[in-house]
Amino acid sequence: MNSFVKVHVMHTGDLKYDRALAFKELDEIPAVNRRGEPYQQLVPVSSYLIEHPKGRIVIDAGWHEDIRTQPKEHFGEDLYQFIEYRLPAGSSVREQLAAKNIAPQDIDAVVLTHLDEDHISGLELLTGAKKFVVSGPELRNAAKYKEKWYKGISFETFEPEPIPFGPFQSGKDLFGDGLVYLVFTPGHTAGHVSVLARVEKGWLLLVSDVGYAEKSWKELVLPGYTFDDQQALASLQWVREFSQREDCIAAIANHDPSVQPGIY
């Protein structure tokens, strides 16, 4: 059995927003076009496929294909006006998995790093996966309006337990073999997790939204939205420290335009 996993980085659509959403600089985050082009950022919405010796894992779900035909209905009026979005043909999580000859029924676990819209919009496209996993603190603290995107999905929740990694050294060893850890990195949301995967050349850290780009942890810039600033800072500090380890081959944020699709 392999002592490492393979990670596929997939861009499942794009998102344009005011930069204050990614980097905390204002008390209130403006809608995407309010401050003009210099303040806008176009970023990917990423999902990941992990091939583990015991099964396939999908991390986050990206945009739903509905945004191509009925975006207002899918997002709701407030969110529809707040951001801009794009989902090119063939780029949804379902379509990209199908291109690899993988059906939802072939997925052993769908893991949600947290329950923000751009991470759960496409969950319905993965109906048939064996289980859907999210942290207990995240589900308990999720806003009611988000339920529309995971209606009908039964989550398997977990409470953070001791692991060797993370700002609080808590999370979950997904398969109990030290190859994939869900690392409890709260602050952006109450139950946010990052994913630490042991790939052939070392550790790959999928930061998710602890920070929106490498500069987030290098300069300790909090996300625009935070549940708890102190926890968010502790999580960023841990990402910075871990990214400097010799055995960390990369730390990648979900929405960093410098990160390209590929395989680790």
C-alpha cells in the first residue's frame, strides 16, 4: 500500500469580488463593482480530488452548474448582486470528475472545509457520494440561509480531536493512517478546517480560506469576513510556520490566482 496520496487541484469556476473580502481593510465589504476596477479581484474557486489508498476524497464543491442558467435563483438576490461569477463549460466539479471517468458514486467522502457559498454551491452535483463530512462546530454555527445548498444531504460530523498539527493541535486523521488530516483552523468560520495531505514529495497543505493568498499568511492579513479574529490570526500564524517546513512542498489557498490546476 502506498504511503502517500495524490492530490488533483481543480478550478471549479471563478469569482470576482472587492479585494476587501479577501484582505481585511474595511469595516464593511463593498459589492464587487462599487469601488471600481482597481479594487476588484478575479480569483479561482477551487476543489480538490485526493486519491488515497483507501478511496477517493473530494474537498469542497465549487459552483453549481445552475449558475449558468438561473444564477439569481441559485444565489438569491443579495449574493447575486454582491459578487460576479463564472463557470466555463466543463469546469464544474461533476464535469471535471467525469473527465477522469469518476462518477459521484465512486467518491468515498466529500469533505467540506467550511460552509461558505463558493464551497457548497455544487454539493448537489456530488449526490451519490458515500458520505459528506464537515466539522461539528461548522455545521452548528452555519447561517440558516446556507441550508438551501445542502438540502437533502446528510452530513457526517466530527468533533476536533488531538492530532499533531494545527494552531490548536486538533482535527481529524481522516483514515487513521496519517496520510490525510483535517486540521482545525477556525477563525474565518467557527469550524473551518484545512487539509494536510502526505504526497510523494512531502506535505501539501490545502489552506482553504484561512487566507486567500500566500500574502495572507506571509503578512498575517486576515480574511475580510471572520468569525473570531484571534482564532483567525492563530490559524494564519500556524499556516505560515508550517509552510516554512522543509517537508512542506506547498501551501495553497483556495482562491489564489497564482495557483494553477495540476497534480501533486
